[in-house]
Amino acid sequence: MNMKRSAAYGEFRPPNLTPPPVSTPGGQSSKRERILSSGLRLFAYEQYQAVTMDRVAEAAGVAKGTLYLYFQSKEDLYLEILSDGLETISRTYYSTVDPDSPVADRLRHAVHLTLDFYDKRRDLLRLMASEEPRMAQARNRLIQGWRDRGVRFFNNLVDEGMVAGVFRGGDSRLATYAIMGAMRSVMLYYESRRPTEEITAELCEFVIQALDTGPMGNGRKPKA
């Protein structure tokens, strides 16, 4: 994890500002997936107005007519790229978590998954951190909706832990914003050559220890 500020590209950018080569995707991915992947790579590294549907079609290895079967306009494609990327993390969590596992384990899994997801999808993080005045209203509404959804998700986990006596009592919403702020800071500010897995594990333990009811907490015992 090695994110740095770059005024030239919006709020935050990874240190390497050279876009990866845009090659024609192959393999077994669907046409829609190829279009989304190619569009993300282009939008993440270039100005919005420089990206055309012709270029996306060429990068995805599909005809321009095929592209319009999936997306009616460049605006639709741009917003769907953001929406699909954000939806993917939700699908990944629910497909990999044991709903019957202890709440602390589910919280740890959520923090780990979030950091690992964005570390492996720098293009998406780059796009989310950029600004696009032409799409400001629709883009901000989309991202704010997902941010609110994330707050509710983590707040529910913290509330569950507090009710069960696993986490110390207090302001669950404050704890939620502290957790989300810590994740954001690590993703966007923290510079280290340490392995991502090691950083993520350490942050997870910081979070759990801060909420724990043990000697550093308020002494409450988990309910039987």
C-alpha cells in the first residue's frame, strides 16, 4: 500500500501515474466484463473527455455497436463502472463470510476484505478518488449512496457486538466512523513497503482491540 497525493489528478493518486497498457482482453470473460474492465482502465488514467466509446470498444475487443447494446452512452458506462466496482465488494463479502461466525470475526473479515479489495483494484480507487465536474451530480450521488450503505453495514456490526457484550458500550456510530476513517487513511495516506497482508492484519487487530471488553476496555463480560 503506497498512496500519495497528486493535485494533477484529483484528490489522491497512487505514485505511479503511468497507465498500464490497454490491450485487448481475452480469456473467458464476458463482453460486458471486458467493456467494464477496459473502460475503467481508460477513465482511471485519462481525462473524461479524452475517453470515447470508440476507444473503449477497441480496448475491449468488441464492435462499437456491441458496446451500445450494453451501455447507451459514455455517461452510462462511466457510472456503471463505479457501481459495478462498489457492488463487487459487497458480493465478495457475503460470498466469503460465515454469517454464523462471531461478530468480531465478521468485523475483522470486513476490514481485511475492504483493504485487500482496493489494494488489488488500484484503478477503481484511482477513479473514485478523482473528480469529474461533468458527472459531478450523478457521480457524487452514487458514491454517497454507497458510503451511506457502508456506514450502515459497519454500524450494524458494531451495534451487534455491543448488544452481545463482545464490544464495549458507547457511541456505535462514532466507532463506525473511526473504523471507516482508519481504513481510508491506510488506503490513501499510508506509505510502506510492508506486505499488504501484514498491514491489514495489524489494522484489524487495532480495531478489534479498541472495541474489546477486555482489560483495556470497560471490563464488561461477554454474555453467555
